[in-house]
Amino acid sequence: MSNFIHFNGKIIPAENPLVSAGSRGLRYGDGLFETMRVINGRIALHYLHFERLFNGLAVLQFQCPASFTPAYLAEAVLALCRKTNIEKGARVRLNVVRGNGGLFDPDNHIPNVIIEATPLEAPAGIQEQGLVIDIYNTVRKHYDVLANIKSNNYLPYVLAALHANNNRLHECLLLNTAGRICDATIANVFWVKDGRIYTPPLSEGGIGGVMRRYLIENVAKQHAIREEPLTPEMLEQADEVFLTNAIMGIKWVGRYRDKEYSNQMATLLYNEYVKKLWE
């Protein structure tokens, strides 16, 4: 944990208290967040992160001052990394919450910003051992206007992560209300069948991942990626399964229950499209 954080334009000691009991972020999860990777003084895929963030702020009806821009936030992130001497490699969480107030009477709708940064080394390559995963089906995601944003109201993923820990799994996949797979606790899911790459469309209820979008927009030039619904039965018929997010890039799945997978396509995509982001 870093000794410093950014809070509303200032870099302060991390142990300083930030919110009161009346915080809507604390009371209602009224906010959203981005998790970013800083490498050599730059934010990887920054344009996709800030596009998603500001789309989410609009959905949650925040009122952003004119000075509250992607450029302002990017400089705040990098300034914190410079302050803590980790600008060569860092994991950054940028959290935006509404201020104090009750459910019907917030004090205002201006974003409050908390930024945390911790050291993070770039991986040498895709991981050697495949992940062991399963499906968490106790809580299912609805598809609505909130489904694709990184809301602070994260309970389905919290419970899925607890299930993974309690069952010695690396990850869990989540289902939507129709019983189809939408995403994982901290990642989007892709699968490969007969040389074709697939991922669930966002209409299935998964979060609109930055790495997911990057791959869809870039890999299609060489390898077609199709967006199709994914059922648990289809998962068992896949040749490969891999997970993506902005911190790890790509991680391949080695086993789902009794099914084992290869990793040729995941390794190819990592080497061709993800590895260069960490350089």
C-alpha cells in the first residue's frame, strides 16, 4: 500500500480519513471506478479508460465541472505515481463517488476523486500455468443501464470472488438472469472453438472491459472475433478459454471442472497485441 493517495486535487498521506458516515459512496455505493496500468510514465489504453469513466459518470448523473477532464485526471494519476516513485510500473485505482447526503437529498452531484497507486511489474509473458475456474450461480446479473459500467455497487463480483477463494479457484464466471455466462469477477471472458474467437456481447450483462474492447478493435484485423452468447455447456465444448482485463492483459484458463484447455490462441494474442502495451 502506498503512503500517499490523491483526494480531490491534493496528494495527502494515505492514513488520512477521507469520508464521513454521510458519504453516499459509503452508504449506497454511489460511484464508479477505473483500474489502470501505468508503465514508463504513461497510462496504458488511457483513452479507453477515460471514455468508459465519463460514460459511466453520465449514466450516474454526475455534474462534472469544466475543469474535470480526462487530461486533468490523467495528470493526477501520473503525479501520484511520480510522488511515490512508481511511474515505471503501477496499478492505479481511480474511484469517483458522490458526496454526502441521503437517498433523495445529496449535497451536490460533483465528483469526489480518490486515487490509489501501488507498484506493479510488467509480466515477462503470458502465465505458465492455466487458471482453474468455475461458475458462481448464487447471484445473477441483470442487464440494464448499469450492467456495463464499473459501478462501486459490486456485490455480485464480491460474492463470486469469495466463492472462488473458499473453493480454491483462481476465478469464477458469473451468469446473467437467463443462465448464460456474462463475465468473470475481475475480467471479461473469451473462448476459442475451431480456430474462431468468441466473447459474450455486452447485452449479456458483462462489464465493458477496456482490454476486451482493445482486442475486439485490433485483433479483428487478423483474426475474427465474434460476439455470441455463451452457455455453460458451450464452455465445456471450447478448445480454449481466456480472461482479459487492463491489469493482466490476458490469462489463459487451464481447467473448468473436468474440462482442460490448450492456450495456443491466448499466447498468440498476448504476444501480438498485449505484450507491446507493457513496453
